[in-house]
Amino acid sequence: MAHFKDSKRTISKERQEFPIRVLHAYPRAYVGWGAHTMLGIEAKKLGMKHAMIVTTGLRGTGIIDEIRGILQYAGVTSDVYTNVTGNPKDHEVMEGYKSVMKSKSDGLISIGGGSTIDCCKGIRLVHSHEGKHIREFEGAFKAIMPNKIPHLSVNTTSGTGSEVSCFCIINHTDEKYKMAIFDPTCTPSMAVDDPLLHQTMPADLTAYTGMDALTHAVEAIASRLQVQAAYGPGLWAIGQIFQNLREASANRNNDRAMEQMVWAELAAGVSFNSAGLGIVHSMAHVLGGLYDSPHGLCNAIGLVDSCRHNLPGCPGRFKIMAEAAGLDVRGLSDYKAGEKFIDAVEELRNELGIYKNFKDLGMRREDLDLCARKALKDICTEGNPIDMGFEDMRRVFATCMEGHAPNNNRK
Ligand SMILES: [Fe+2]
């Protein structure tokens, strides 16, 4: 056995970069059909007497009215803050904070997808710091105060993972980019994932958010942080997404497919919560900030070309992703197996009818330099398995901008 002091003699590159990995906690969660009916009891257990519901409104679904009734039955009154939009904005967070103060709410309940959950996380941060502007929290570990009120996170989309993560992404509306806020205090007090609520998604949103979940799993496993405990849930999520996303998107009434997508998005969230993400998310954050583009769609477009760029950085991990996706890669080299996986991701995206490119989202050739510069600064770029320079980032952006014609996969 090597002597302890000898083990410190040779310092490898990996040990220098990330000598100690961190497993971040995720909250207690209710997952399953009808889980939302537990909200009244759980809100009460968390000490809520008057809750602020944070939401986009989820118009036409009846979800908000139903949950307010469930809360009322348990003796928890509520107000509703409905000014959240996709790619939640800094001013929406600050308005939400004022609403919480005005209504004297003693708890937050976010009901919606990633935008709603992130806006609510922002409101809670600002509330804990007596109204300090949300922009002050950009980056990692900027919170200095503990949370003052609980956050019950009710997810309605099979993609975000935000209901179990400590990431909070908010649009800086003056500078037009999405700030990444990373802090354990952003983790919700409790999460609820009820497939009944997820079934209210339209087909395109199901496809986009499902590809977001796939991106979370792929980027977490490929991440240079190499948090190996995150590989299990990530790989399992990849398998479930390949088996169920097509059906869930085509038919939200397929209970089995919807439930598996709920589990997959949650597992992918658990995976990236500790392992981090990569350049697909960096690019999506840039596009969300500049053009207000839907997050899941950005990732669906960016995933394939980013993976092709990153494959040489971790071919072995791409091979295990290929196996998790159910592909026969016996006898193939790691690199060839990785190529097969990326082709399968492209095929899945095409079968979901996603043929858009970054140009369709508003990006123009003259924006390339700006987009590349902004993406390089995004915190997710640090997790990418390959070092990214300006020209690398510009090249990946350019490829995603020109995009893909139907049936152009490389088979
Ligand atoms: Fe995402």
C-alpha cells in the first residue's frame, strides 16, 4: 500500500482541476399520479398559512384553481402572482418579491415548468436578503442569508429538473443574457411531480422539454467534473427518454410513457444538480437572453452538434450513453459507439419533428461573435468536457445556426 505522503507526490491534471467533487442535496419529492392532492397537507407541514402561488397562469388547464382549492381545504389561503414569462426576467423576480411582501405570504408555491420554478427561486433569494436585487446573486454561492420562507415546487413539464436542483437561471434584461445563479439555498423545500399535471403539456412542449431532459443527462455524464455518482440517474434517464419520449409527445394520454418521462426528467435533474452541464446550455442561455427563445427548443437544436464537438473529449462516456440508449455497440470502439449515439439523438430529434435551427430563433450571422463571447462567459461552459476557445464556440454556434434539413442524419 502506498504511503499517504507518497500519494501526494504526483498531481495529475484531473486532481488539479477538480480535486474534490460535491454531491448536492436534492429535496424530498412526491412523484406519482395524484401527487398534487397532497399539496395542502404539505404546505401546512412546511408552516404555510398564506402562500404566494408563482405561475405563468397555466391558462385553460384549471390547475391553479384546483390547487388553490386543495390548499384552502387544508386551511392554507393563497394569492397568485402570474407575471412570470418564459425565460423569466429580473424585473419579474423583483415584482414577485414585492407581491410577497405586500400579501405577507409565509411560503411560496411555484406551479409550472422551469421558468416558473426559477422565478420563484429568485423571489425567495431576494426575500431572504431583504430585497437585494436579483442581479447581485449571479454566479456561485452568493447567498449569505438562510431562507426565511419555504418553497414548494410543483413541476408541470417533463424536462426542467429545476424542481430538484440548486440552479436558478434569470434573464438580465439590460444586458440581454441569462444569469446563472448557483446556490444550495435555491433548492426548493419540496418537489411535486404529478404526471396528471404533465399531461396538460401540448405536443411541441412535450418534445422540447423532453429534449431538455436528455440534454441534462448527456451534459451531466460528459461533464468534466466527472461526478460519478451522477452517472447512474443520468444513464437511466437516457434509456427512459429513448424509450418513451416519442410516444409521450405523440400521445400525452399514454399514461405509461408520461409517467416514465416524469421519472426521467427528475433523474436527469438529480444528475446535473451535482455534475453540472456544458455548452449546449451555455448556448441556450445566450439565445434565451438575446431572442427570448424557448429553452428546450434551443437545447434540442444544439445538442447534436455540441456532442459531435465534444466526442473526442470523453468517447468512453459517450459509449456508455449509447448502451443506456439501447443501441448495439458491441465490438465498436468508444469513438464509433459515441458516433452511433449522437446519430441516434439526431434521429430522435427528427422523429419529434424538430427541424428548426438557430436562425429560425432569430440568430443572424452578424450575431455570431457576440453569441460566442457571451457563451464563453456562461458558467456551464466550465463543465464542458473540452476546453472552449472563441473560435471553437463560434464554430459550434455557426453549425447550429445553419441547421438541419429533414432526414439529413448521417446514416
Ligand atoms: Fe435545461
